[in-house]
Amino acid sequence: MLRIDLEEFSQLFESETQSFGLVRLRATLLESTVSGERLLAQRTVVMRQPAPTPDAAGGVRALAAAVDAAAADIAQWLRQQR
């Protein structure tokens, strides 16, 4: 079982003209057993992507790119856990 805990999902501004999307999550790989869950592996993933424009629309695009990058990172990590 894969559990994802979202810790941060933010658009942050470095200046009036520059911002970025930040996604921080914890991925936990568990095995279900008769006596409960057993931890197999855990990883924190932090992805930061620049926003193309310093507004809400740019923040949405930056966050979407950060989520895509986090998903790719987790997929690669899961392939290594086999």
C-alpha cells in the first residue's frame, strides 16, 4: 500500500515579479499483515517549479508541474523498491 501525506502545496513569492510552486509530501510504502501495517520504506519528496507569471494562473501552472515532477519521482522510487 502506498500512502501519500501532503505537507505543503504553496505558491511562494521571491519578489513582486517572481514566484514558484512548492509541493512537499511524504510517501510511505506499507505492507498489510495480519497484525497490522508494516513499514517497508518512506521518503520525503520536495519539488519546486518556477511560475511562468507572478499571478494565480502562473502559480497553478507551477504547482501542476511540481506535482507532475513529484509523481515521476515517486514512480521511480517505487520501481527501486521491488
